[in-house]
Amino acid sequence: MGTNGRRRPLEVGILVPQGEYRWNGRLPRWSDLAAMARLAEDIGLDSLWVVDHLLYRTPDGEPEGMWECWSLLAALAAVTERVKLGTLVVCTNWRNPALIAKMAETVDEICGGRLILGLGAGNTEHEFRRFGFPWERRVSRFAEALHIIHGLLRNGWIDYVGEFYTVRDCLLRPRGPRPQGPPILVGGNGPRLLRLAARYADIWNTYYDFTGNRASGVGQQIAAFHAACQDVGRDPATVELSASALVAFPGHGRIYGVVADPVRGSPEEIAEEFRAYARAGVRHLQLRIEPNTLEGLEQLGKVLEVLDRG
């Protein structure tokens, strides 16, 4: 039995729309996003997630700007009371890792200990190039950054000299509401990223591009992650599993940047697909909904009602 008598088998959240065309073809303004956050709490959603991108490209090759991740996250923290807030995921190659730990601790204070710190290496070369960040050896840079962020959040101190980053006698002060900081989520697939997740993460995430956007595709990804845990000597049972999925409701417009077939159907059919994710071992599902608007969120609310009935 879940919170408030719910029978929800896993936590369910949504990715907040941040791009110029993501509010059913137009730019979501802050008033739109604040209203979405309030509605998310009203319908019983478990979490809100922001992505960390600087400049998308539409399928037509046109640039699509994005609201910045940390600024938006802090604002969401201030206007919500219950939902967890997560990054899916922060690109560590765009910010100093010690500063990321400081930012995470501050946002966790603002939201009263509801932050999930998702971290990744970044995966879109043109963003790196356009904003002046080095693309080469990004995973090696990520490995060092992850070590620094993990050490600061867990211990409050680190002294580290690496190939890419040096932090000497660095203290993380003041501390937020949790002695070891927010939980760390690591997203990514591929042997090296999986081993980094196995070593450092409290939560591992796989994206719908890798699962075919169906619960039936999760098992193979989980097996690869469990193998990575064995490689580094980590008990996989100590890592929570999460997955993202794309859900399309009636009335959506053009869906940008997607190769996967969206989950569609009645509230009962969509709820059953969510249950299948839970049976596969997923404990937190992050949804990209279309339309990603108040109307789409209301339709998701009907799915949650079915899901909560067990």
C-alpha cells in the first residue's frame, strides 16, 4: 500500500517542458510551468524532472532553445511542497563539478530534501561546440566529475587532483537537510557509463531510446547494469532502478525528436503498461507526455487513478 492508501506499484513523474516548441507547439512560459507544477501535486504525481540541454535541433534541423536547468529547478522548488524534483540529467561537462555539488545542496535546502541529482556526460555534440565546451573525452571528464560530486555530497570534503579537475581541500558548507546530500542518479548505457553508475549511483536510469519505449525492453538493460555491478563489486539490490517512457494522449501535436513508438491507449491500458515496468523491477518512471500541457497532465491524472486502484 502506497502513500495515502495508494496501491501504486512504482513512482511516476513527468519531464517538464522546457523547449521553444514543447507546449504543444509553442514556448512554455514560467506561468505555464508553475501552473503545471501545482497541478502535478494536485493529481498525485510523484515527481517533476528537468533536462539539461542548451540548444536542441528540430527534425527539420532548426534550432530549438531550452530554459536553463538549474534556474528552472530552483523556481520549481519554491512553488511546490510535496513532489520530488529531479534532473534527467545534469551535464557535468558544462559546469565545475564542485560547484554542481554546491548548487545541488542549495536546491535541496530550498525544496526541503526533495531533490534527486541526476548526472550524465552529455550526448549532443553540437551543443558542446556551439557553447564552447570540449566534446572530446567527455566520458573521462564525467568520471572525474562524478567522483568529486559524490565525495563532496557524501563526506562534505574532498581533496583531488585529476587530469581534468583539481579541487584542493574543498569543503561543502553549509549543508542542506540531508547529512549525505541528495541521492545521485546516473543515466546512460554502454559499458563504461554502466560501470560508473554501478560504482557511484543510488539510482540508475535507462531512457526510452534504449528500451524501445516498452516495459518488455527493460529487462535486457537491467541485466547489463547488474553485470556492471558485479564488475565493480556492488550489490545491485542497493541501487534503485528507474526508466523513462513516452506517452501520447489524444490531442497532441507534433512530437519532436523521438524515434520510439509512444505508449497510447485507454487509462486502463496505459496503467497496465506502467505495472509491467514495475514487474520488470523499475521503481520510478519518468514520463515525457504529449501533449506536455495542463490538458495532457489532466489525462495522465486519469491513468494514475486507475494505477492507484491496484
